Amino acid sequence: MSNLAYSYQAQVGSVYLKRNYNDIAVFVEDVTCKNMWVALINKILGNKGHIDDVFPLETRSAVISAISVYDPNKLARPAIFIIDADLDLLAGSPPPAGPPLHRLQGYCIENLLLDETALVEVAFESHADATKSVLAQTLKLPQRLDRIARFLKPLFEVYAAAYMHGASIQTVGFSVVRLLHDERDPDSLSVDKLAARCRQVRSHLFSQFGYPAVKSTLATIRSISRGPGYSSRLVSGKDYLLPLIYMLLQRRCDFRDSKKSLCVRLAQWFRPDTCPALAAAVLSLIPTT
């Protein structure tokens, strides 16, 4: 049986076995890119601590369940249990109970990695000739992320409604590539394809839950999405933003590595000040002298 197939109880138990390699225990949902998390957490810890590994549990419910069986005294390490915000932020759902559980201040960790400084550094490592200032102008990450998020807002509003109603229809699993005119061009998002996808989801919701109920839910969501707090952090970084940025790096910056490697490299440039709540939660586990 692979490590990822272990129950959350077994993963919790393995903390003690790895205690000499980890100053803290970090439990996460992600099972596909552990080194991304290791790099990111170590950037937060700096010279105050170190981890060699994280403990992936695959689902939010497993991360939350693991808290009840975790005893820091027996396992000799303090722990943090990190979950994605997912569509909670657009739905207006309050964060779960506090420490040791921490909900990210973005849809998922990839949202927090898409930082302009980090992306320019990765692009600079990949491009043979362009300066960092030229690459920053080429990528225009803040403006690009804002433009994508604004474009996708209607879609994520109906995705949030589906989430709040517990609908069975696929949401973020619907590839962002299917919304492009040209599947190789990240700048070719199609208004017509977006509108068709929104209609498809709304139609499903109306037929399953009724027009008045869904309309009321959408009004609640739009009070958030159309307010000043809306940003790219409310859109799926892993499934929607990252694929477009990855394509951009390939086309404009000669990037030849995988998406997983991109995440690891971005994490190596992670700046804790871009996510102060996560940084504070991690550092709170380190004893002060």
C-alpha cells in the first residue's frame, strides 16, 4: 500500500517515526506535490525550524478528522492542519474552529504561490536573455490575474451556488482549457464559451433546486463577489489560474518544466509576508526562547 493510501490515523502515527526530521507536523489535503509544501513551510520557518516532509491526507474531511486523534504530547511534535478555502470564501462560510486547524486565505495554496516576484524569478531562471524588468512587463502578473478573475467571476458565482446547494454537477473539474478559443493560447479566453458554461450550470441548478432558491443563493454570493474584497484568490488557483500562467511561461519565457515543478520552484521563492495568517500560524508552533 502506498503512503497516500494510508488512513489518516496511520498518517498521524507516522509523525512520531519522522520526528527527528520535522520540527513541526504539517497536515495538508494535497497528495500530488509534497515538495511544494515542504519548500513553502521552510520559507516560513527560516532559521527557526525545519521540516523534511508533510503529511497529505487527500481530503478536507480527513484533515479535520485527524485533529481528533492527534496528541502532540505522545507524538512529540506540535502540528498544524491546513485546509483549502475552496468555494467557502465566495459562499461566505465562516472558517472552521481555530488552531490547530487553519483555513487558507485563498481558494488553495496555488493562489498564494502566484506572486509576481516569485514568477519573475522563475521566468528569469528559464529565459536565456531577458532581464527581470522585461519579464515583469511581459508577464504583467497582477494585471493578468485580476483580468482573469474578473472574466471568470460569473462562472465562479454559479460554482459557489452549486457548492452551497450540494449539487452533483462538475464545477472546477471542468478544465479552463475548454474556455479558450485556442487551447495553446492562455490569452484567448472566450466570452461565448464562458456564457455557455454558466448557462449549463445555472440550468442544472434551476432544474434541481428551483429558480427562487437558486436566485436567492446567487444574490448572497454576489454580495461578496461584487464587493471590494473580490480578487483572484477566490478563483481556483490549481485548476484555473495556474494552467493559464503555466501556458504563458511556456509561450513567452521558454519554460520547459512540469506544472508540479513550477509549483515547487514558486514555493522556493515564497514570501511569508504575502500570507501573514498562514505564516503566523506556522511560527506559533515554534517555542520562543
